[in-house]
Amino acid sequence: MMTFRKFLRSQRKRQDRVGDFARDALADEDAPVHGGNRKRWSYYLMDDVGVPPKVHDAFLAAWAEYEIAKAEN
């Protein structure tokens, strides 16, 4: 089963905002990489960490691609 963490691992070498987000999220020991749905991630990023909107936008792009990849598997 494709998890968001597995998806992020597969994207970390990309040289775009999804790759940047993947590297940062995997390096963040407090990020909900072992679970959490889109709402939990969004809350973590916006309320717990206070990321700028462009980082949240990168998360949304990554999550959209994750949903597509998950549906294809």
C-alpha cells in the first residue's frame, strides 16, 4: 500500500517544489510522516509550524500527486 511517506521518499530527488517538500518533510522529526491524513498534515504545517503559503502549496501539490499515485496502485 502506498503511504504518503513512501510517496515522499520516491519524490525526494525531484528538483521542484514537490521534491523540496519531500526532502524537508522527511527530515522533520515532528512531521506526521508515519500517519496522518491531508487535514492533519495541513494543520501541522499551518498551525504547528507556521509555514509560509508557498510551502503549504507545495504540500497540496504533493498530496494531489500522492492521491493519483495511490489510485494507480
